[in-house]
Amino acid sequence: MQLKTILNRVQKFKSFVYGNIFWLQSGENLELVIEVAARANSNPICSGCDRAGSVYDRLATRLFEFVPLWNIAVFLAYAMRRVNCKRCGVTVETVPWAEGKHTLTKTYMHFLAKWAKKLSWKETAGAFRTSWEKVFHSVQWAVEWGLAHRDLSNVTSIGVDEVLWHRGHKYLTVVYQIDSECKRLLWVGKDRTIKTLLRFFRMFGTQRSAHLLFICSDMWKPYLKVIARKAGHAIHVLDRFHIAMHMNKAIDKVRAEETRELKAKGLDPVLTHSRWCLLKRPENLTLKQEVKLGDLLRCNLKAIRSYLLKEDFQFFWEYVSPHWAGVFLDRWCKRTMLSKIEPMKKVARLLRSHRELLLNWFRARGTISSGVMEGFNNRLKLTTRKSYGFRTFRATEIALYHTLGALPEPEWTHKFC
Ligand SMILES: [Zn+2]
């Protein structure tokens, strides 16, 4: 069988034919070059308006990298024609295997992008003997195609969140779709300001925003403001996972302060090594931590009382009716305000001032799951962590859309990977 037969089977281009195939010595490596020619009677297509025109002239032969064969680099060689277009003047023709100034064929970019979902970009480059930049451009191309072709008409629930980025010095704002039948990353933006989230709504459009039913977020003020302004009709839900985070932060603070006080007074620092006993849910404790917790509960310490308040608050989520959940919330806040533990009082004040949004959780029950956001954030951290090359926002953004965006892919007659 000839190589041409295989090529015609896996990658046939209308109006073009495969010609000679020869070896090319490139440094120490042997490469395969496949000549491509336009069919004699075919007219070139203008890259400006996608319409056929007459041939103006021919440019020097260009090489387009194709999917390697038996680990041998493969190139398509073609001399691009220039088109004499009635509308655009003289333009370069458009060819089906490549786009714009890319030196990689679309098929090869798709191939690399596909592998870059399974391996890191560096590993992908290493496995196919190409460069990190080429993998990056391939993923970027796949993401741009996916973003241009994705369907946003079914979005009714979104989750907005902030994540630390760039070794914890900067923030990203992420917006997920959290509908039960479709979960994906919709948007990434730099910073966590009012402007940032406004940019999402601009991209999303007023018509789609009008169809939003539920929005889940944490209590970050700029987000609350933008959501109220741009999608005030949707039910805004405060996320359970973020409330737990506020609670844990408060307990951590109480514990640290109290440990210091005990030490200063020369008392037994019972709280040392107790951090995880107090932050973990009781069912997740190890046996040793459980014993420690038992000891701690016998002392009348602020940290312990905070812990009990936090555990008590878990009952809040068990309610079905927003009304009774509200009654519970008010009682809990009252008790906490009387506790004289400042960091916990701060949490109570926070919850009180967002009472309605908290109770929305019960109104939205069953339709959205905020656990999805936590899961997404974990996957997001994994993506940014393993990506040594992502120093720029652009690369990070591309990588996140690629791994979390559930983007559509072009249809290919032959599956290369
Ligand atoms: Zn044209």
C-alpha cells in the first residue's frame, strides 16, 4: 500500500491532491514531506470573503506540520496561491488543512490539544518531539474554536467564585454553569472586582442573563453588587461551602489567640496540635484526634465553644422550609452574639446581614448543587499547579477553558487520537 492511499483515507481534501512523497534530512532527523497540489480546474478561495476567485500568482512553498507517522515528523508542502478577488483585491487563498499563519495543520493541532488534556503541555511536547509553544498554540486554537462554537442557550444556573492564582498573589474570577444536566466552566477573568464580573455579563449578554434562575456565590461584596444589578431577578444563593470556610477561619483565629493567652499565663496549652480536631467534621477524625477532641471538650475554652457553635450550625442545612431555617438562623445568631467570642460574632453578623440570600438556599434546593463549585475549584487548582509554563494570564485562561470548559470539538472523519 502506498502512503498516498492511507492519506486519502484519513485526510482527503476536496479540490486538492497528494503528489510526491520524499525524505528530508533536517539536522539529525529524517522527515517526511508530502507534496500537495491544487486540482487543475479548481479556483482558489479568497481568505477575505470565502468566495472563489482567479489565480493571481503563487507564493513560495510552505511546510505544514502534520500528525507524525511512526514517530517521524510529517509535513505537507504546498505553494499557496494568491487570489484575484473582485471584492477584496489580491489576497492569499484559504486552504482546508490550515488556518491563518499557523505552521501546524488543524489536524495536528487537534491531535496535540487532545493529548494536552491527558498530559501536561510539557509532557505533550516531549512525547511528540515538538515545542511547548506549539502545544500552547494548538490548545489555544482548540479553545478558540470551542468557544466560538459552544452553545450557551441552556444556562439557567451559574456559580461565581474567586480563586487565588499566581502563587497566591492574585485573584481570578471564575463563573461555572452549575445546572444539574450541564456543569462546566463558562468564563475566567483577572482580579475579583466589580469590573471583572461586569465583563462576564457583557460576554454573556442581557438576553441570556434574563434567563438565569439561580446564581450561587460567596459573600464577596463586588460580586453581590454586580449580581444584583445584572441579574436581580434570579434567586441569589449563598454557597454552603463558603460559609463553612468563614466559620473555619473564625475558629482558627480563636484557637490561635487562646493558645497564645494560655501560654502567656503559663497554663497548660491544651490547644496545641488541636487545629484539625476543630476544623474537621467529627465523622472525618482519626482515632487520635477523636481522643484529643474528647479532652478538649472537657475544658471551658473559647475555641471549644466556637467549635460547638460551628457543629450546631450544621443543622441549619437540614431544614426543608425556608421559614424554619430562618427561625433557626436567628436563634443561632443570637446565641453566638452572646458568646463574647469576637471572631464568631463577626460570622454571626455576616450571616445576619445576608439572611435572605442564605435562605435562598432552601428556595433553590434540589435545582443546584453548590458542591459542584467546590469540585471545580479543586480541579482548577490542579490545572494551575501542574502548569509550570502558565506565567501569563492568557496561558492560564486557555488551560482552564481546555480542561474545565467542556468545549465542543470539530468533527473529523478520521480519529487520530
Ligand atoms: Zn475576497
